[in-house]
Amino acid sequence: MIIAWAVSSFQDHPKNENQEEEPIDTLLEAKFDAATTRLPGFLTKIDQKTILKFYGLYKQAVEGPADSKKGPYWFETVARKKFNSWLANSQMSRSRAMEAYCELMAQLDTSWDPDAETVKKSGLWEKMPSTMGVIEPEMFDDAVVHPPTKLETETEKKWFAAMRVSDIDTMRTLLRNEPEIIEAKDQYLAMTALLWATDLGCDPVVQFLIENNVDVNAVDGCLQTALHFAAQCHRPLLAELLLQAGADRSALDADGLTPSECCDDEDLRKKLTP
Amino acid sequence: MSHGHSHDGAPCGGHHGDDGAGGSRPSVNDVQALVDQLRLAGVDVSNMPNIPTAPRDMDEARSKSFQFWSTQPVPQMDETVPADVNCAIEENIALDKVRAEPFSLPAGFRWSNVDLSDEEQLNELYNLLTRNYVEDDDSMFRFDYSADFLKWALQVPGFRPEWHCGVRADSNNRLLAFIGAVPQTVRVYDKTVNMVEINFLCVHKNLRSRRVAPVLIREITRRVNVTGIFQAAFTAGIVIPKPVSVCRYYHRSLNPRKLIDVRFSHLSAKMTMARTIKLYKLPEETATRNLREMKSTDVPQVFKLLTTSLKQYSLAPVYNSEEELAHALVPKKGVVYSYVAENQNGKITDFVSFYSLPSTVMGHTTHKTIYAAYLYYYVAGSVTPKQLINDSLILANREKFDVFNALDLMHNEKIFSDLKFGKGDGNLQYYLYNWKCADMKPSQIGLVLQ
Ligand SMILES: CC(C)(COP(=O)(O)OP(=O)(O)OC[C@H]1O[C@@H](n2cnc3c(N)ncnc32)[C@H](O)[C@@H]1OP(=O)(O)O)[C@@H](O)C(=O)NCCC(=O)NCCS
């Protein structure tokens, strides 16, 4: 293993005193390796200048900076040209030279996808925090999940999906074709897009719906208004928007509570008090 | 146990200089020469860094070959160890037979102990462990061990400086790899064994996939062997030969809005945020009225309480002194939180603790960190485990944690659904090095590693 470790990036190249020697990224190296194997196929098709560029980058990438004192004599024209091309890159880090080499190759060979070499990600052994997944109503014993009374139409499905990702363009198109969709209710909880967008915090959607004259006092099955949702989810900005659009501070939900009575955030509560 | 392979089949990819540094000689046909040079140098695809895949479950692991772990004293992946076997795999080596010299590192690198009492070195280790992740990976969270956490986990009573084992580059002295070991007595079924816990294995991202991890593991093994210890316990998210138990993380939201915002969890189409917030809301006060923060003076009672309680598990730590227990459990803000219930007679009847291990949120504009509490040790004496753990949710919430995590070990699994824990997407495997024993169910595990 020691051999491999050493050979792969550290061996046989002169130390550069000025630069921090960073180990080379494994994936970049893989990319660079792949690029070098492609060059021979192109040599007859490219001009001398480009070849020299490749040469200079290659040497810099593999060996690091050239030693200006050790170059060939000026009369050794070809060798000198190659050497100068190498010398020209001496300020580059080895990683940078590899990247530049890959970029040059990618320009030359448009069929080559450098990122294909990086499909195998490193960091595979990494210890990663576990995450939680989807919160379903079934996770709680007091869940009341009613089977849908009315299934969503295809357009309604698209409408709610676009709402969830704040895709205003799609919503605008759907609304143009079917103006009544603005008050459509979803199949699980009978909530309009405005109620959902307030609940989930899709601010641009709320803005868009208000601009299109949505009913800001529409309610869900428990008589909750958008303002009730803004109150419970602590969304002061949306509460402000809704109030400006004429939302009712004294609307009562099925439990007889106003939005402010559903709110446990001091400041927002004050703002919502009728 | 020092299986001294000098080469464990590492990929030998690499560039060999074309004609030596600086020594270009004139050539007749430039283009042809270049072609030859590049052919010589051009690395064959089969020699490219061969990045192996890390198995994340038992099935994947069964079909994989383990270049390194197959050379180590661990049970085979498909081995079923009978219930009456509970012993070392390799006999202890006489101390004068243990390899005395460190495993060699390539030229340009050296072993270097990391002294965590030195602010600068502590910070270097912190950066290596937390700032050194592979970019453009699609995972969104990373552990963010704090400096205080590292000191707590690594500088336990009786720690040895040479077990905080680092690798540095000679050229710029940078810390490029680390592995840590701490002494811990562990009982496995009916045998009590002096072990170490191995943790914080880490290799600089640019040195990954070059078989550096195996060198670190061999070297720490050697350094532990020379002190006469031949067993170790550790945990990992990956599957290698062979887990003694496979545990699962569960998560209890304390701050659901934030967890959903950062996509730590998601809402189903049937669930509103408003309802989620309501369902996860916790009372302000604990149900166990006399629960209070643990103090140093509680150590002797907690020691007795916990020592007795741990006897019910098949894999559990053994605290050899009150000092060891005090280090693990006396509260340290931002690191470990412990609470006890004391009755009118001054007797401690219950005890619960959790530790703090935040995660960094990658690329989020408003939230940088998730504050996570992890359930640690507990003893429910006068109340049910369910009430005690629910109280610890309340206490963690008071301390502004966003989520409370627990493994399905000890009695935890029975209370998860009542306390609204959701199943996580990550397993945690428990391993013993150089030990062979029957597999354990998570509920048999009483050992919690950070
Ligand atoms: C874990 C880490 C050190 C592995 O380094 P790497 O360069 O990818 O791995 P290497 O190529 O050097 O070695 C791979 C070998 O080490 C073993 N290995 C890797 N991670 C391991 C772990 N956490 N525990 C035990 N063995 C491990 C592999 O099984 C493999 O051996 P195999 O061929 O027998 O399967 C590296 O990914 C890292 O630093 N990650 C970030 C920190 C981290 O997540 N650490 C986890 C433990 S806290």
C-alpha cells in the first residue's frame, strides 16, 4: 500500500518551496489520467501550439515546476520550445495544471465527458448523520386520516405539485387554462393552494395567488383560514401579506379559536389580535 | 495480530516521469516523441484509482471481498458464531513479540501524536474531522464534533498520548490523517475484557482511497498491543466483517419546522406543518418532578445505580472507578447533559443523560447547523423508561436542541412510537476486534459510543 500511496502523487517530483504542497484529489487525478490517454488519438489532428500547451501542462501536473536553470540550450530549438511551455506554467499548482489539461481536452474532444470519470464518488466510507425521512400522519396514534372523498384531477395534481416547489410559471399556465383551479381543494385534507402554501412557507406562491385575487379567507375542513396556518407555523411575513390582502383577524376555526389564539409566538400574536 | 502485509493489493495507479525532471533532450521528430512519451506515461484505465464501494447493509457486504479486513482477526462475514463461543480470535502476543517499530510511512510523511491540550493541535484535528468533506457529494449533513467534544471523547482518565495518532506531511507539517483509541473495560456476555474504543478515524479527502485507513488501523493496533491490550470495540455506518450487532437510529423532532426547512425530514402530502408542530409540541415541565441536573457529588450514587443497571445487557461498559464515570457523565455545557431524580431521603432513583453532536447543514442559506442530542446512558428506577426519556426530550428542548436521536439499543425500541420517534435512514454497526461471540439483538447492547 505504501508503494501505491507514494507513487500516486508524491514521489519523484521536486518540492516547490514557495507553494503549499497539497495532495491531489483522487477524482481529479482519475479525470486527468483519463484525459492523458485520449491525447494520442488527437495528435495528428491538432496544431503544434496546442500540443505544446498539453506538454507544458502535463509536465507541470506530473512533476511540478520546471527548474529554469536546467533547461536545454537555446539552439536545441524543439526541446527549448517544449521546455518554455512547461516553464510558462510554473506558477500553477499541480492540481490546477491537471484541471487545465482536462479543460483543454474537453474543448478538443467534445464527446468526452470528464464528469463521467467522477461518477464513482469518494467519501464512500464516510460516517454520515442519519436523517429522518417522511413524516406521515400514521406515525401518531391520534391520527385522523380520512380516505379521499374526491380524487384530484390530473390538472389539480399538477397544480398542487407546482405549489409545493414554488413553480410559479407552471401555476400561471394552469390558472390561465382553468381559472377556477385557484380555489381547488386537495384530496387528503381539503385545503386550497393558499392554505398549503401558507402552511409550507412557499412565500412566492402566496404572493402570486394574492395577485390573482384568491379568496384570502377560504377555509379547510376544520374552518382554518390561511391566517390560522400563518399563526401556527410562525410565519410573520406571510401573515403581513395576508392581512394586507384583507384576511380576517377574527375568523373562528372549528374549535372557536381566532388566528391569534392559535399562535404561541409573542410578537406574531400581537400582530394578529383583532 | 500485526498481520504485516506490506501491500494489501492497493491500486498502483500513478505517473512516472517521462524523462526525468528538467532533462529534456532534443528529439528528431517532436510529435512522434511526444506520442511515445505520453504513451509511456499515459496511465492504463485499469490502473486508475480503483475506488471500492462501501457496503451499507449486510447483503451487500456478503458479496464483497475485503482486501484489508480479510487479513484481520475478525469473524468472517458469513460465519455464525455459536452461543457457547465467547473468546479472543488470536491469543495474546507476548509483549516482547509485539512489533516495536511503527509501520512505515512513505517518504515525506511521519507519525505525529496529536496533543489535544494544545489549542492549535486541537483545532487542527477539529478541522480535519469537520471541514474536510468531499464536495459535490449529494449528502446534506456532516458531523460537526466540537473541540470540547473531542477532548471529552478522547482525553478520558488514563488516556495515552500515543493513542491520539496523527499523520503529518513533512513539507508543511499539515495534519492529514488521524485515528484515536481510548481505554475502556467492556463486558461481553459473561467475560470482562480490557479493550480500547476506536474512534475518529479520518483521512484527508485528497488522500482517500489510497489504503491509508488500513495503515492507521494497523498502527493503532500495534500501539494498543504494546500495552498488553488485544481487543477493541468500535462502531461504523458501513458493513465490514463482522458486526456483533446492527442498530438503527431513530429521531424525535423537537424543532420540526427547522428540520423540514433543511430537509432533515419531509412532510407527506397528508400532513401539514401546523399539525406537525402541534404534534411534536412538548410541555415546559418534566413529568418527573424531582429531576435536576447531575452534580459531581451525585457520582457515587450514579455509579452504583448504573453499574447495577448495565448488568442486564450482553455488551456493556464497565466503569472501573468513579473518576471514569464522572468524566463520562458529569454535565459539560455543549457536550454532555445528565440529570438525576432524588427522593426525599436523598437517594437517587433515576438518571438520564444525552450528549450533543451537531451536524453542519451543507449549502443552506439560513440554517448552518442542526443541534442534535443523542441519548446516552440512563436508569429508570422510580419511573418508567418512557417517562424518563420523554423528560429528557423536554430537557433537550429547553436546551434548544432541534432533534433528539437514539439507537434502538437498551430498552429504547419499546418507547419510540409512543414518544413520536421516527425511523432514521442510517444503521450503526457494532464491532469487536479480535473477539468472537454470538450475534446480539440491539436490545442486548448497553454500550454507547460517541
Ligand atoms: C473513513 C475513511 C478514513 C476511509 O478512508 P479511505 O481513504 O476511503 O479508505 P482506504 O482506501 O484508505 O481504506 C479502505 C479500507 O479501510 C476500511 N475502512 C474504511 N472505513 C472504515 C471504518 N470506518 N472502520 C473500519 N474500517 C474502515 C475499508 O473497509 C477498506 O478495507 P477493505 O478493503 O477490507 O474493505 C475516510 O473516508 C474518511 O476520513 N472519512 C471521513 C471521516 C469518517 O467518516 N470516519 C468514519 C469513522 S469516525
